[in-house]
Amino acid sequence: MKKTTLLLIASVASATLVSGCGGSSSSGGGAGDGDSGLSINGTATAPTGAVAIHPQPGFLEIALNLLISPANAAITGLDPVAGATVQLLRIDDEGNPVGDVLAETVTSISGDYTLPLPQDVNLAGNLLVRITGSGAQMRAQVVDRMVDINPVSEFVLRKFIEQGVDLDQLTVSEVVTLKGKVDTFDLTAGNDLSDMLSKLDLEVGEFVEQQVAAINSQPGDASGVTGNYRSSAFGLGLHDSDNDNFGTFANDLWLSEFSFADGGGNIVSITLETEENAYSNFSGSSVATASLFYETGIEDSEALSGTLSHSGLLTIEGPFEESVNGDYAFRYPAMVYNLQKVKEKGLFFLLSQEAAVRYGTTDTNGDQQPDALNPNDRKGDEAFRALEVFARSPSSMESSDLNGTFGRVFMETYVQSGVIELQTEVSRVTFNGDGTFDQGDGTGHRVGLESSGGTYMALSETGSTGEPIVISAQGDIVSAGSEQGQPTATDGFINDSFDFIAFAETENNDTLWAEFNKTLMVKLPESTPDIAGKRYRLMLLSVSLEGAGNGTSDIEMINSRFNSYINLNSATAGTLDGHFTVVEKSGLGGDLSVEQDSINQPVAVSVDAQGATTLTLNDEDGHNLMEGFFNQDASLGVFTTRWVPDDGDPNELGLVVLVDVTEDAPGIQ
């Protein structure tokens, strides 16, 4: 996981969305003791001053999922709700009222209220204050004695309910902390409440869902995941500039070494030991005229902390950040990195979804050197997505440990002046246990943007036998294959159970061209894997390229949101139930726009006796094909993906990881 500061381009569109004006600022209190002298206090605010909203024009400037604001921002455009009845009541875990209203009062002209806490009523996540009107309601959980009622309090409660949280078991800190983090997003109110809630979902929905997933998980045992880990990440980015036809298609790649230690209970003490990274941005007003910047670097060590759940989520939280770098400054939102563990393995996957707002800088100390962010000089925005794997390293691996047939999926990006290309490939690789391997024939696809228009080509590659591979005792792949009789150096690693391999590599020729690629490989089963009845977390990252590179192109970066799943009812059929974020720009220099797409559709499945699998999702405009492999126990699947419109060639390519999260499967071992 990583927050990347981009040094060249001015980036991504405008976003000011609705940030809670701060319910649950701590006033002490905790759980009530039922004394009649205790009371609940707060302020009710809503668009246009009431829950019974009256539409007004100019709702919100939307930019990106997870774009941010100054720290401690408040919702802009909310008015006090005067004269509204505030009710105190309990609800069940589905949000339905339970029993009678416990107490009620009326808000003042400034929207303030004070509500006496009845005898023997304790503060809890299922205790609410509520105001209603014209078919709408806003609620806030009473986990503290200072409780503001606003669209954010309603939004957070809905996310807890959607994910099946036991509301009665929520703690003060869990609710207050989550609402406080949403408050650091800059949000502007307008229109009616339902519209506001949908826009909130666009802006901060993914962040809140990941937080709730961590809160809703039972603690795991950190001692089961200790060890030294290697990670590799393949990152993509799109950026634009405010008031300027200038943008970037960016690539990131990093290779890291971590140590995971038992911090007690479910706490994992994480140390980033070292990290090598490469970054490129392909920038300009159009693909036809763009120029390339490429750089590499080494990061310093860093100490982190994560919490491990019984369901295999390793949650690492990143705070709101602000940084200054020369003439530019950046603001990053608070982030949640949920690493999903593969059952029974020291193997985690992460699909990170980040964004930043870029500003100009100002001189605050009079030395004519920029040293602070200038909030009045907004330059643009940046959107980043990355697929990352963390694999526990072996300690005494030998060549004989690497044996058997593996399924391989591969993705590559390539840029040079006038060209953006994407390529994917699927093949099998057999390791012979003697320091050699046989590369099977491969099939693949290539899509591109050129000045003359979009391109597509189906690919095939002839395999080879007896290729050399050199590995270290710690599972590092030093070289794989040969060229003109010399070993080919590479960056790859093998996990400690010798059944997963990852490569992440980059090449460039100064500022002429750059290439980034990612390879994932799983050891294949000896018989058809049992996938029926399983539920898989879906991690998808893809890019769509359409049109011509002279400014008439469309570039899209697509990712699945955290709560996206494939549910397999049988070995041949299932359902994709997911939510997807699409970051799009018209032309390389165009402004970014963001859309959310929800899908609940049947998936056809074909699995052969060695784990090779095709998942097909049909749509009214075409079909999506995921081609790849399940591993030996079907706990992990790796795939390429492509979208094929009915009226043309494929124009979208990407990678997919499926991790088994079936509820009744064994927990962490």
C-alpha cells in the first residue's frame, strides 16, 4: 500500500462533497448509567434547513471517489433544522424501531436540542435520536452524550445496517472515530436528502464500507501471520488539471520487503524494511502529443500497525495527510487498507483506491521559498488504483521445492509518444524441480490508442522447454529464462508454501518509452477444484481505451469496490454482486468524471480438471470474459479480464483476483 506524490502533472477535477459537521465530537459520557440527571445534546442540520427538503439548484461539484478537503471541514450548505421533534428510540440490526419512543424533545431555532436520558437507558450503537419529515428521516447513533444529527450520521448508520453489524455491540470509539474520519472530507450540501446520501456514497462510500468491514469482524490471532513478507504492486493513475487541457496516464510499480510480528491479540506490528519503486507519467493535451517522464527510487523504512480479523482482513489505517513538494502541495484523505488473507496461507491481496487534491504553494516565513499549501490555488486532482500482493517468504527453499504446473496471468502497459497500449496473456508454466521450467503456449490480447484510432490484436505465443530459473533460499527469483545464452534477470518471488509466484517488472528507454508488467501464478490442482457453494471477494483493476489519440479518445480506469463478490451456486453458474468505480476522461488532457456502477447478474462458469477457468458475464451491450486459474483448494483464483462489445473488438483489459471468503470456511490457521 502506498500514497504516491506526483511531481509533474497538475491533476484530477474538482470535488467538494458533503462532510459531516461533526456529530459525536467527544464530550465524555460513554455509556450512560441511567441517572435521570444525564442528557443528550446536539444540533440537527440538513439541506435547506429541514429533513423535508426543498430542492435548490447547484447541488455538488463532484470529482472523485475519496477526494478530500481541509482537515476538520464541515458540511457546507447545511442549515439548522428548527422546530423538529427529536425522538430517542432503539432499533434492531435491520434498522427497524424496537419498542416505544423513549423520550422526545423539539429543536430550537438554531437546531440545538437537549434530551434527558431516561432512567436505565444506556448509550449504545442501537440507541438513536431521530428527526422525520415528509417521508424522510435523519438518525444518529447515541454512543456519546454529544450527538449531532446530519446526513453523515444517517449515512454511517445505513452502512452499519447494510453490512449486518451487531449494533448493540458497537463501542463509542468505533462510531465516533468513523464519523470523525468522514468529517475530514470536504462536502457541500444541496438538493434533497436522498440525493445527498447517494452523493455521499460516491465520495466516501468505499472508505466507510472498508471501515465498517473491519469493525464488524471478530478478532484474529496475529501469531498466525508472523514472518518476513515480499510484496509487489501494479498501479495505475489518471490525472487532470483545473482550467487547463493537460492530463496524465500514470503507472506505478513497487517491490517491498516487510516483517510481520505478533503485537499481541489481533495486533500485527508491521515494518516496511525496504522498497524499490518505479513511476512514469505520460502527460499532455492528447496521446498524439504527450511526453514521458520516468523515475525510480528507494523508500525508507517505516513502522506500521494493523489489526487482524478472524475472517482474514488485515486492516491498516492511513491518516489524513498534507505534504509540500516544491511548487506543489497535496492533500490525501484518510485511508483504509484492507488486506484480504487467502485461507490457510501467508498470502494477502489488496486493491487500493486512493486520490489526492493538488494545490499551489505559498511562502509563509518570508524567505521566498514555498513552504505551505495554498488552499486558494487548486491545481487539480489525482486518482490512483493498485493491485498488490503480500507473500510470506520461505527461509530455506531449494530448487526441488519449485515443482508442478502453474497457471499464469499477465498484464502489461506500454506508452510512447502517440501510443498507449495494454496487453494481457494467459498460459501454463511447468517447473521441473531441477532449476528448469517449461513455458507453455500463451494466448492474449492487445488494445491501444494511437493518433489514427483505437487498435486491437489477438496474440499467441509459442512456448519453450528447459528454461533455467535461479532462486534464493528466501524465495527470491534472481533470474528466469535466458537470452543469447545469458540468464535473464528478473524481479519475482515465491511464497513459503511454494504454490504462488509473483513478478513485477518495468523497462524504459529514457523518455522515449516505458513498460510496466505484472504476473501472478498459482499452482494448479491435479483434479477439478471444488468451487460450488463458495463466495469470493472480487478484486478487479482494468483500463478501457477507445477512440483516437489525437484528443477524441476516452480513457477509463475501472475498479471493483471492496464489497464486491462472486457467489458460485454450482460448478457452472453463479452471480456477480458488485459495485464498480469508473474514473473517466475524454482525451488525455480532459477533465475526470466519476461514476458508480452496481451489478447483480448471472455468471456462467467453466472449469477444467486442472483449474483453468472461464467466467462469462453477459450484458445487453456485450460480455465480460475472465480467463485464468484456480489453485489447488480453490481458495484463490487469478484471471485476466476483457470487455467485448457486441459491435466490435475488445477495448478493456485488466487483472482479477478472487479470494475465497465463504463464511462457514475455516478461519485463520
